[in-house]
Amino acid sequence: MSDYDSIIIGAGHNGLVCAAYLARAGQRVLVLEAAAEPGGLAATREFHPGFRVSVAHTLHHFSRKIVQELGLTKHGYQPGELMNTTGLSADGQHVSIKGNLVKGVSSADAEAFSEYQAMLQKFAAALEPFWMKTMPRIGKNSLKEMLTFAQVGLKLRLLGADDMREFFRVASLPIRDLMDENYDSDILKAVLSWDAVIGSTQAPRSPNNTVLSMLYRMTGESGGAHAIPAGGMAGLVNALAAAAESQGVELRYGSPVKSIAVEGDENGQRATGVVLGDGERLTAERVISATDPKRTFFDLLGARHLEIEFTNRIRRLRTDGQVAKLHLALSGLPNFSGVDQPDGRLIIAPQMDSLEFAWDDAKFGRLPEQPALEVLIPSLREPGLAPTGQHVLSAHVMYVPRSLEGGWTETAKAELQGKVMQTLAQYAPGIEDLVLHAELLTPQDLEEQWKVTGGHWHHTELAMDQMLMMRPTYEAAQHSTPIPGLFICGAGCHPGGGVMGGPGHNAAGEILR
Ligand SMILES: Cc1cc2nc3c(=O)[nH]c(=O)nc-3n(C[C@H](O)[C@H](O)[C@H](O)COP(=O)(O)OP(=O)(O)OC[C@H]3O[C@@H](n4cnc5c(N)ncnc54)[C@H](O)[C@@H]3O)c2cc1C
């Protein structure tokens, strides 16, 4: 008999979700995590004595279905209060959004925003069933699988003819066109574009799926608004780990998996367990990888076990991340000009072209002349993240290429940090004097330390050719893989990344089917 029914590689939030569902169904489950703590990119860690932070810093579409089914509230999860998002302007004329209300724009823009936002939320709700279901396999559809499409088709139809027409018209528009059609305020347009492009190799003018990405992020009860859960991101991660353990899941930290064990020959192979970094071998009926597809198939399994066509499809996946992360330990609260309290998300991208130009630099492998930033001071919500009276600043930095011309030398990192600090200082004069310690994580650092290929937000670019039943590629889009006994459940699976839990939930559903 195998040591376990399922071994899961990686205790990121998707690995934990998958583990909890499988154990709830009676399986003996072991989760092996390389890091010292759970959560993957959402893990909270000390980056300077007394100062703690997580790479992923807000929640905005974590699945309420998972919260209910895994009883996360009982395990300490409490969604935080929804945040303001403020678009900063150099002249202090900031634009502030809370829910479907916006301040700092003309009354025409304010009215258009409330109306159009409500429309987008209807579209997002119609798409919601799509994200929490396995995508049907192309060409081999059972009645149940066909019903997945029928259900979404019906939801869209129920929008009514006009709204449905509008949905199909806008779904593949560049976000810039949608913004220009609806609003006049440059800052409002840039702030709203942020959630359409962050984490991707697309900017406001890019055709493809920026509107769809924004709708994906608007799923759930907050309609796309961001929050920090009680206890910080650790509040969610700890609740997931506790929910898994309460179902009998064994969690082992500091246990990197070196390889996936495969038995058989050219007539048939099967994943039978894993080999750990220290040489220990563990067997299981199935191995489920919560790491990214390239790492799973190339580093842990080995291309020698795969057909060349499949290998090529995985090799071709676009996995270069474009977001860096800055963490500052601050001796006090910075003063952002014209902002009473720097609570919530502060976006530094005064117009859509601020994003476009930063992308123009990055797509040619250069540092952005003027980086665009999403700044958060999580210690204002969770004082325990910093010593009393001191603060943590956490900033997403766009666009920062994984493959920088000349490589990520210490000089290149220092140059980027200088540019980010200069940009911050334009809006928060004197902030440099508060800095006790700075940590800048490039996509390469995220790749090396968080073990995510390319340091990519979604593990694998979320673009039309890598979405839905093509995610990560169509032979692995139902979580099973060409190797029997090997499954995948991380952000590189449908529906994608962000701390939302869909991939882990859907993988468990397939395995238990
Ligand atoms: C800079 C940045 C900022 C982000 N900010 C946000 C945000 O604010 N809000 C949001 O919703 N999303 C954000 N995201 C996206 C989000 O963090 C990810 O999409 C999500 O956390 C992925 O979760 P996961 O469980 O699929 O994988 P991961 O979190 O990557 O977890 C995978 C786990 O596998 C482990 N692992 C890898 N290899 C091995 C091995 N060989 N053996 C054992 N363990 C292994 C890793 O250590 C890791 O713990 C951000 C992403 C980035 C890059």
C-alpha cells in the first residue's frame, strides 16, 4: 500500500485548498512545502527584524464557495474591511474610489462610473461559474461538460439582449478603448486599467484579454474591491492550513521535493510518489503539483517522460513575470501630499500612458524610465506587522522585465530601487528619511526564492491562448496530465492566478470525480 492517497507538492494557497478538499473526502493527504511556512506568494514573512510582509498583499476575489465549504471562518478567517483605491496626482487632485463611488472627478464621470461599474459587475457575476469549474476537454465532451458551457451561456443570456451584446462587444477590447469610451478623467482611467493589466505582459493599448482579466478580478462579493483580511494575508493562509489539518492533512514545511517518481516503461508510465531533497522517498496513489507547469514538467518530472509535442507546448508557455515588489521598513508613517491617511491602495500612474510607456521599456528588456506603482501600508490595517509606531510599505512595481538587458546585476537592482524611491518621493516628500530597510524583489528574485518560473504573477501568462481549456495547455487543462497519477493544481491551471483558490478547488473536484 502507498504511504498516502495523495501527495501535494507546494503549500501555496491552491495546494492547501486542494489538500483540504481531498482530505474532507477521506483521502490520506501529505503536503510537502519547500519554504518554512505555508502560503507561497501569499506567505507572510519577516523581512527586517520586527517587520513582516507578504508578496501578494490584498485579497479581492478569493472564492466565497471555498470559504463556506471549508469552514474557513471557523478557522479564523475574517474578510477585512474594503479599501479605498486612490489614484495619486502630482498636483494633489487625487481620485478616490470606494465601491461604486468615485470622488475627485466630474459629476459626469462619477455618474458614468457608478453605472458602468454596476454593468461590469453583472458581467463578472455571469462569468463566475466558469472560474470554479473544470473546463471541458476539446472534442471529448460528456453531457455534464457541455452543461458547463450551457450554464454560462444561460447566465449571459439572462443579462438581457442589450447587456449581452455589450458584453460580447467589450470582452476583447483593449482596456484603453473601454476607458476612453466611458470616462474623461485620466487618473480614473489609469486606476481602473490597473486591475486589467497588473501581472501580465499587456498594457492598456494591448488587444486580447485585458477586459476579461479585469472581470476575472471582479468576481466575488466585493465586486473587485480590495481588502486585507483580519490578521493580514496570514489570516487567510493560516485558516486554510488549519482547515486542511482539521481534516487530517499532514503538512511538512522545509521539505523541498527533488523529483516526481515515475515507474513503468515505454508501454506505460505512472507517477508513484516523490523523492525529497534529502533523498527520502514517499509513495502515493497520485502526486499533485501545486507548483507552476514548467517547474512541474521539466524540473520535477523530467522531459524524458513526456512526448515531444507536449514538451514543446509546455516549453512555449509564456512565463516571464513583469512585476517587482518593494518592501520598506519605515520608522514612521509617510506623508503623501493631499492624502489625509494613506490607507488603502495608492496608485501612482497618472494616466494610461504612464502604464503604456513603462511597458514599452520593459518589453524591450529595459528598466521603466518612470515605474508605475501600487502602494499599500498594510501596517495601518494590521499594526502587528511592524513595531509600535513604525510601518511597512508594500509596493507592486510595473513593468519590470524578468529578462533584463544585461541581466539582474546588483547595479541594475540599485538603479531600479533608485527610480522607485524617486517616484515615491514625488508623492511622499521625505519618505527616504523614514527608511530603516528596503527589500526589492525582481521577477528573478521571486523565481529563485519563491520557486515560481519567471516570477510570474499567474505562474503562466493569462492570455487568450493560455486560458480556459488551453490552460496551461489543452492536454493538462483538466488537471490530469499525460502521466497517469500526476495532476496539477496551481495558478498555471484554469482559471489562473491571484489569491482566489479556483485551481485548487477544481483540481480536487476532478480527482474526486
Ligand atoms: C509580485 C506579485 C504580487 C502579487 N500580488 C497579489 C495580490 O496582491 N493579490 C492577489 O490576489 N494576487 C497577487 N499575486 C498573485 C498571487 O500571489 C499568485 O497568483 C498566487 O499566490 C499563486 O498561488 P499558488 O498557490 O497557485 O502558488 P504559489 O503561491 O506560488 O505556491 C506554490 C508553492 O509551491 C512551493 N514549491 C515550489 N517548488 C517546490 C518543491 N520542489 N517542493 C516543495 N514545494 C515547492 C513554493 O515554495 C510555494 O509555496 C501577486 C503575484 C506576484 C508575483
